Amino acid sequence: MIKKLKSNWLTIALTLVVLFSFLLSGIIWTNPFQYERPRRENSTSSSRQFTTQSMGDLYLPTTIVRTSKGGQQNLLYSQRADLVNDVRQNLRDWKLGRTSEVKTNNSDVYLSYLRNRHSLMLSYPDNVTSEVFNETFNQSIDTNRVKGINHIVIPLDGPHEIYLLRDYHYAVYRVRVNRGDITKLPKAGRNVQPIPVDHKIIKGHAMMVYPHSFNLPKLAYRVSDQRINNLSTNLLSTNRHTSVTSHEDGDKTVYTDGTNRRLVYDHATGTIDYENDIGHSNVVATDQLYAHFYNVLVKTGMPLDNIRFDQSKDHNRTFIYRTYVEGFPIINTNGYGGAKLQASQSGIDRYWMSLYTVQVPLPLSGKQTVKLPSTTSVLNDLHTSNHFKDITDLRVGYLWKGDQSSDKVVKMVPTYFVKYHHHWVDYTELLK
């Protein structure tokens, strides 16, 4: 027996290697490792983008607040779970029914619904239409009655009704729940960190505030940059037989297609300024811009994994999109990781976009966190400055900071941002 084993050891070894290979292949095929966020393919030789991001993904709410029976509110924060998407998947199985108006033009009543006891509240960074809500959550609420939504309040005493809140005119709407399951909604737990918050109305704006100091981690990401040739082709190409030409103008490259499209690429900032005269007859209706701008972003080939709708302005004709990490926006003066799309009533479309986006999170040495002060402390500090009267809003987000060791790595530092002269700026800049 031993002699046979010695004489056939090579055959036996090869057989074991083959069997082991089959075993590993089976494990990989049945349980493949996947990155937790949606994946996409970007081709450098083609203008097509294969994306799993839907319109509902782009217009998701960004924060979740859970209010206890005693009225204590906590922002649910997690670095491991996509809490908003978990709620979205749950609500898509619900059946919502009749919609009715509860109250308008009463800030006290509105505030009571923002603090609704024993509830879960999803909030958008800015108003979205009820058509967007229906698309995102697979519902069919009355779009004629509900013109806009800032918050979705889900009582946890039983799935009988939910409330849709619109900051404009402090409008509250009740939506009947014909079928729904609240048992799967997220709560504070092992992978979910509660951060104490409260809601107030300051200077006429409904605002989430932080009554105590709290910690948020610093983050690091690998930066990916889109190829300008692909982006210019995606935006300038048409079905007509036109050729794209380019010329240098200092630190900028100007692309034109010989008709009504023009794109300027700024090499210093990695940003583009695109303009297209579509004419008065082709102006997109305001309530259709959510879908229109989603299609524009998909066409550009811009990675949309972490991009969220953040703000509308100019009578809802200009939309701003930002990268979000762990439910907080990334904000910087160069617009890195974001886009601003404008469709004017005069028939001019303009897009400002960054070629730089963050994709892959990177580990930081040690556990690096930043202790942020309470909102009251921030407001008190700002009140002593001459800028306080020009501040209209406040939020917590991440400041994009370059890494001196590599231009492919960016560090994110949490801080308060204030809206100052219609722009979000790090509040510490106003204290200098």
C-alpha cells in the first residue's frame, strides 16, 4: 500500500489540487465578495455608462431621526449600514391610501410633528415633489394635493398613517396606511449609533440642531477622476453629424461642437462649465426637472454611487447635487464630488461639474474623531461676529481636505457649515 502511494504520489497530489480548486470556485460563485455600495462599470473607450443607480437613489432622504415615547430625539448614524435605503426597501412594500391636509401656516403645530413622539422621521436636505416620493417609494399618493415634501414622519405605535411635512407654509399632510410593517424599521443597536438632536424653527427655517457636543470620525477616501475626453463627448455628442473641436485658453480647454454647445474645462480646479442653447420651445417644465437632471447625470458618466440631491434654487430651476458619506454632505469651495445643473426659462442649460469624486473608503491610522460643539455654542460664537445677520441656515457635514502625501487621497473632516450669502461655508471661517 505504501509502495503504491509512493509511486503514485504525483497523481494523488494533482487530484487533490484539482478538487481543492473546484471547492474554492464553488465558494466564490455561491458567496462572492461584493463592495457594500452599488457597483458600476465605466468604460474609458466608450461614452456609455452602466449604472445601477435609479432616480429614486439620487433623490433619497439623507437623515433618519428616531423619537422616543418620552420625546427624546436621536439621529441614527451608522458606518456599516445604509439605514435610509433599508427604510426605502421596507416602505416600497407598503400600501398607502388617502391623503388629507392636517394643518398649514402654523409653526407651533408644525414643530410638534417634527418632534412627533415614538416615531421615525426621514428628512430630505431640501424640498422634493410628491412625484419623486412616489418614484422612490413605489407609491401613488395624490400629487395634486401634496406639492412638496421635506420630511416623512412614521409613527411607531402602529402602521395606521404617516405624515408628510413641507417646510414651505408649514404644511402637514396625513396619508392613510392600508398595509405596512413597522417591525423592520431601524433602531439604535450594535451597528447604529444614536446622536442626540432636536428640531427648532430658527429665522423661519425648520432646523435640526445638536443640543450637546458629539463625536464624528474623520474619513479618508481614494479620489477617482473622470476623463475629460469622455465627459466632453458625452455632453457634446448628438445624433447630427457634427465634430467636436477644442482649443487652449490659458489654463482652460474650450470644446465646441460647431452648433450651440460649449464646454470649458478648467485644468487647475478639475471642473467643467457646460452651456447649451436649447431654445424656448424645448424648455423643460419645472416639475419635470428631477427626472431630466437625473438623465443628464447618467448621460455624463459621472459616478452616482454616493451622489444625492442636496438643494434647489433660482425658483427651482437650479439643482445642486453633492456626495454624501454616512448621511452627511461633503462640502468644498471647488464643488468637488458634486454638480450644479441649471435649466433657465430662457432656454439656456448650464452645468457645472467636478471631475473628482470619492469612491473607495480608506483606513486611517488609529481611531481619529472630531468633537463638535453643540449647536447653541456654535450660534453663540457666530452671534458675536458681524456675519451673524447674513446667516440663514446651519448643518453638519464633511469638509473636503486634500492629502499632502497623495493627490489621489482626500481626507474628510466633520464640521458645522452655515449658509452665508447663499453659500455653505465652514463656520470657523466666519470666526477669523
